[in-house]
Amino acid sequence: MSADTEQRKLAAIMFTDMVGYSALSQRDSKLAVELLEEHRALLREIFPRFNGAEIKTIGDAFLVEFNSALEAAQCAIEIQRTLAKRDADAPAQRQIQLRIGIHIGDVIHREGDVYGDGVNIASRIEPLADAGGICVSMDVERQIRNAVETRFEKLAPTELKNISVAMDLFRIVLPWEKQPEVRGQKSEIRKNSGVPKRNAALVGAFLLLLIIGIGWWWTTLPHKKLASTAPEGSQPQNIPEKSIAVLPFENLSKEEENAFFAGGVQDEILSNLAKIADLKVISRTSVMKYKTGPERNLREIAKVLGVAHIVEGSVQRAVNRVRVSAQLIDARSDTHVWAEHYDRDVADVFAIQSEIAQQIAAQLRAKLSPQEKATLASRPTQDTEAYDLYLRAKELVHGTSILDKGPGEISSAVNLLEKAVARDPKFASAYCLLVEANLNLYWGQSMPGARERAEVALQAARRLAPEAAETHLVEGLFFYWGKRDYDHALESLEKAARVSPNNADVFRFSARVERRLGRWAEAIRHQFRAIELDPRDWQPRNEAISSYVAIRDYATAERMADRAIADFPERADFFRTVKAEAAFSAGDLKTARAALNTLSVPDSVWQLWGVAILEHNYKEAERLLSVWTQHYPADETLFPASFLEGLTARATGQSEKARSAFGAARQHFSGLLREPNEQPMVLSHLAIADAALGRKEEALQEGRRAVELMPISRDPLFGADLIRNLALIYSWIGERDRAIEQLSSVASLPGGPSYGELKFDPSWDELRGDPRFEKIIASLAPKD
């Protein structure tokens, strides 16, 4: 058989089976056929709603393929919910009960059929489900546990026929069940933790995001992560044996400035372990919370991070000597598995880091590929001074974000890295970090020449370490931030994931790129993988919430926001704004207002202004704007208060005041257009200001040009924003038909206008009363 007729892919496979169908066929064949056809009609109506592809029927069974475990699980839950409602009023002899099994794995498409382990295992799992129940493999449970509002029961160990690899199986406890039952087996009940990107300014400006896509600037800024607190009970209890967290090493050096060196030792060990596919390794952001100290409770830390083992240690550096101590602890029993002390020349620090990583991998019985062995044995550089410069730069790049401290630290990091590669021109890791730092300056600050410097550094990294995970990652970032070439960005990130399967950043950026490509199910899957690897980082949760808002699953977004409020108390106010955005999008202004009322002014002034506008409380909106202008001067933000003033004045019919405000906003946007062909969102905002000022030709030219620069085919996420903006422009200049035409083209797309926006925002008043506009609003109304 030729390769052209065979396709291999990763997919989620669902098997369904009617309970008691064979027996019913023998008793009453006519009724059996009738119920069979009814059941097929019901399920075939549900499958497409979750992107399920029916492969075939086998008697009374369905074999269905999905792009993600989440879609498969959601579909299964909806099937069982639909049948439970149907059976509630049906006599016993006419009830339809199904068993459903789901697994995710490799499948092979061949001549219209599908084969492989994914299919075989799913078919073996399905009979273990109860009537009306759902049984899933551990791979599925791991991917969906934070995405569905259900509990999971771990089934007792069960051998699957003709399946040699043992695996944990789980039963989904459906919400309408009265008593969880596991057919006499002992089980472990697990609760899933809430999970949810929008960066602070994105969600802070949720109204404008939904009106004109302000969030385009902020969602794409290359921010770094901030550690947060997750409550004990929020993390999974089924912890993999080969799972580990490398906690910050204690700095025992007399010179406090050597703290960065101790951090570098820990980070290098963590990075080496993260490249071993047979391990689960928690990312740096989540472990940095746990500095050394008497309050460090390893058992509780391991439970929160979802790992079985902890590595801790210390570093002491004096002149040209370094002493490193490390120990591996089984946190479940608080027992030491392995410990070692190293006292060597500073130049041997790389060998020490490599030996520690190898020892830990050996103790955990991790299987290493030849490439992984070579990675553990490699040295980043032979020059210890170059390494010092690199570590200092790394702390600046990964320890700050442009929004937090401005670009000064990033520029300092660039200088340090340039000195490092001058000392060692073969220092590939330094070149990779140089790519990332320059991309920060290019994307976040539009610094002249930064992208070109990033490309030069990338060429060096490709030449020196073409197969390194760091090279693939920054190549992906360059295609994403530097070129907006999303297909090639994803290709590079997929290579990085293969080489470094525990790098949460790889999955976070993959999700961002996939959203730009309109691959929402894959984006959400990767967001949850990032959450699993970095459970103490609030940003992947936020990104997942924003994905659910974009696909208009507002109820899930609100539930995730509620859980994030509990899991990240120091970020509670931020996640209240996230919840307000989801509620507003659904048209629930009462919930949005309640979420925001606990926030302080001026911190929440932008959000509160948005709700006041939607409530048509213009007096309150004007008051809040005065607070905004006092605390946030226009030159300190990419988005000026003058634009908000213009929107407020326009809504209240104050034409002269609106004209003055939009004139100031126009001047602001014009000043940002350093590279018009690369800033379509700025151009689009300028077009809206021109439309408000009556500059019809300029507005149309700018609005259309923005759409041309970023069409939906190139960027489904923000391309929809630009078309919505163009629709707004058409409505403001009196071209209603074209406004409706543009709005209709994006009304049903993820990231397009929300029900709440079109229903309440006065910016769309020119279209109100038009039956076509009202029909669009009705089509977006949340479904119960």
C-alpha cells in the first residue's frame, strides 16, 4: 500500500455502545431497530457540534474521531445529558443507555477506516463504563481535568485485553448522578481545579477589546511570568511516579551577588531534566515561589505542584571554587532517595550540573534516548566569565517584563549577552537569549533595529545548535513576533516540544500561534498542558479563559475565572475583571458589575468606565474618566484616554467635546505609526478616530488597509477585530449596508463581536432598528 493512502496522526477516539441492545433484539427486534435509529439520529446531531468525525458504525456502536480530548469529553457529556433527559420521561422498555470510552493516541487513516493504539485502547475502555457513563484513559483525564465541570473517579487497576501497557482509567462522575457508583470497585475521587490569556491591559480594557480590539497590543506582548499561590486542594492527586520539581538552590556564598550563580545552577539542572520525555518536570516560574527557609514544607509543595519528587540543594562559590550540594526527596514519604556533594573548580560547574541531572534521571528510572543523553552531557560554554554574563542577562530577561519595569532591563541584558558572545562566539544559548531579548524590544517597544539584531543572533544559533530546543523555540518566536508567519512559527515550536517536552513556554506560545491560525481546540489543549507544567503561573489560566470567551463559551470562562480567583488570591482583582469580561460578553451586566464593584479606583477605572457606558450611565462614565486622566497620562499608555472621552461624548451627543477628544486621539495614534505596514491595529484605531471626525475618505482608506494587512486568512483572531472595526467605521459614516455586510461576515467567528457588545454598546446605535442588525444580535444570544 502506498504512503499516499495512509495518514498517521494524534487524535481522540470515542467508542459508544448501546447497553442491552443484543438482548432487546432477541426479545423485540422491531423496537430494537426503532431505538437504534433514534439513538443514531440523536448522536449524529451532537457529533458535529464538537467537531466529531464519524468514522463508522459497528452494529449499535459508533467510532468517532475528535481533534482533542476536550472536544471528545464535552461531546460524551452532552450525549449522556441528552439521553438522561430523554429517558427521564420514557418507560423502562424504551430507554436508551450508552457506554462511552475515550482515549487519545496515535491513529492511522487508511482507505476510509482508522486503526492504531488509539482505536484499540478506546474500544477496550468502553465496556468498563457504567450504563449511562463515560470511561476515559489517564491521557484524556490529564488533558481535561481542569476544563470540564465534573469529578473523576479513578478505577481499580484493570487489565485491558491485548493491551500490554498498564494504564490508569477514570470514570467521569456526571453532574446529574445521585450517587457515584463504580460497580463495586475501590475508587479515588478527584476534583478538577479551575483553569483559565489576556494580559492585564487586555482584560482591564474588556469593553474596548470587544469594541475595537485594543487587546491586540497586549495579548501579543512577550511578558514573562509571575508566580502565584494555588491552594492545596486545587492540584491533582494522581501524581505520576516520574515527576519532579527542582526548587531554588540556596546561595551560601558570602557575596550576595552570587545569588544569580546559584539560580543558574538550579535552572540548568531543571532545563536538562525538562528535556527528558519520560519525566514530568515543573517549570521555573512555579518553583521560584519556594525559596529556601524554615517554612518550606516539601510534602505540601509537592502536592500543590503535582509531583512525587523534589530536588533541593545549595551553592557556595568562593573565588575559583564552587561547592554544590543536591538531594532528591520522595515528597510523598518525605524520604531521601539520593544526595551528593561536589567541591570543584568553578570551571567544572557544567560537569556538576550534568552529573546531577543524570543521577536524578537514573534514580527515577527515566528512559533516555541517545539525544537526551547527549544533551545532559553537553556544556553550554567553556568560558566561565561568558557564563556569568549570560546568567545575569537571563535574570533580567526572565525576571522582568517590559510592562513591569520598562525596557531598560532588557537593553541591559542585550549588552551583557553581546559581551558574552564576544568572549565565546560559540555560545549558542547566549545567542538564543539574545534573540528573545531583542524580540522583546522590537515587539514591545518597536525599537529600531531590534528585529534585525534578533535575526542575526538567530542565524548564529541555527549555525551552532540547529537541533537544540532553545534554537527551535526562539526560531518560533521570531516567526511569530518578527515575521507574523504563524505556520512556520508552529513548525518550529512543534520541534521544540519534541526536544523539550516539559517546557511550558513552548506550549504557551504554541497556543498563542494556534489561536492566530483559528485552531481553537488545539490552542486550549496546549494551554492546559502549560498549566499542568506551570501550575503556579496565573498567565496560562488567563489565556485559557480568553480562549473560551473568544469561542463564546462564556459559562465555562466565568467558572474558570471563579476558580482562578480562589487559586491566585493576589491576582483576585485581575481575575474579577476577567470574569466581568465574560459576563459582559454574554450580556449579563449585573454579574459584570458585581465582579467589578469590589475593585478599587483608580486600579479598575478602565473596567468600571466600560460597564458604566454599557449601562448608559454616562455621568458616572465621565467621572471615572476624570480619575483615569489624573492617574494615567496619555504618554504612558499605548491607548489614550482621549479616545474613551470621545466615545463617551459621542454617546451623550456632545459633538464639540467628542470632536476635540477624537482629534487628540488621532494625533496620538498617528504618533505610534512608525511602521504603518506592520501596525494594522493602530491603523484601524486611527481610522475610527477619523470616522468620528468626519474624515470619511481617510477613515475608509485606513480601515480597509488595516484589513488588507491582516486578513482573516492570515490571522483569524485579530483579523476579525479589524473587520469589526471596519463595520463600525461604515456605520459611523452612514454606509449602513456595508456595515451590516462586514459585521455579518465575522459575527459567528471566534474573536468576533459578542452578544453583550452589540446589544448594549452605544457605538452601534446607528444600526439599531435595522432587522438585519437585530438578527445578528439574536444569533449571538447565549444558549441555555
